[in-house]
Amino acid sequence: MQAKSSSHRPWTRDEMAARVAGDIPDGSYVNLGIGMPVHVARFLAPEREVVLHSENGILGMGPPPAPGQEDPDLINAGKLPATLVPGGAYFHHADSFAMMRGGHLDLCVMGGMQVADNGDLANWSLARPGEAPAVGGAMDLAVGARRVYILMEHNSKSGAAKLLRRCTLPLTGRGVVDRIYTDLAVIDVTPAGFCVRAMAPGVTLESLQALSDAPLHAAPASDAAALPACEVSTPGAHHR
């Protein structure tokens, strides 16, 4: 696995979150997972009609509160201070999970440890000896939301590939991922595998491939690399 090139200018976490926010259709009901996905709320303009859900029982969640304006009784699933937009509500866990399992969410944004080119997702356990992690609501979101976006670094801290032919960590869901946002690229999961839709400054398909295990294909409009064009994905096509 090659190291990231010095010519790369990876997107910052704010830039990654802003890209996700810009791709969320108006009128969507969206769950934001723990970690980086929570920051997507900061980049949704107030005039946009996007209703945010948190699995601990919030509908109509707003951006993080300003310093000093935190309400200790209002937190998101990651136990961080949250806000409510006008008309927002909070309610029982059972009702929240009924929304998730019942297919009432248009989209969820989650973190990821590994994604396979068939849409398999591993994002809850590194399977370390003696580790006893909890999957939480990730499995419910992965199979319940109509579309699943993953927001993660392109490689692990050790430099290992996270875009794989086959996940090696315990799976959260099989064939569930629709799109991946990393610090280097935006990648769709299609019937032909991983399809690169956009790349950070200085990144080419060749350099991106060197940092990935699974084959990468060029979107039809891409001008980079001699890789076969990928098919256009169908929304939710990887959900069983």
C-alpha cells in the first residue's frame, strides 16, 4: 500500500461534511451517525427542508449549539449537545427504532471502517482480543434507510486500505452502501463495483487506486486514467 502523495491536497473534515450536506435532497428525512457524520448538520442551510433524525429519539435535530448555549437534557446519539429546529421533537427509543426499521428514513450517513465493492459495510468492531463493542443502531440504519452514505478517511491510521474486494472485519450489513465520501474522493457503489465521481485536488485515479484494494472505475465524465467507465447506480440498489 502506497502512502498518500505529497501532491494530494486531501479534503478537510469540514469539506467532506459540506459535500455530503450539498448532496442531500431537499425534503429528506436523514439520520446522522456518531462521529464525523454529526458535522453534516453544520452545513445544512436553515432555509433547506432536511429533517434530521437521531436514534436516541430526536426528529428535527438542528446544528450543534453555540458555546454556552448547551442544554444538558438535549443530546444526540453520540452524547453530544444538540439543538431542535422549530417543530422538532424528542421521544422514546422504541419509536425512534420503529422509524429506522420501518423504512421511514430516506438516508443515513454513517462512519466506516471498511466497505467492500459489493456494498458490504463494516463499521462497528475492530475485532481486537478482549474487545466487547456494541453495534448500537448501525445494523438497523444500514438495512432500514433507503440510501446509505459512508463518511470516512480513505485509509486507516496505519495506511491500510478501507475500500476492499471483501471486508475482513465483522459486518454491519451486506450490500447496503450506496455512496462513500472520503478525504480523497466521492465514490458510488454500483453493479460494476466502485465508481469514482469526484476527487480531491491533486488526486488521480491512478494514485487513488494505489491506496485502495478493490478496483476503481471512472465515472463517464471523468478524464482520468485508463479505467473502464462504471455503470450508473440505482438509488437503494444494494439494499436487500
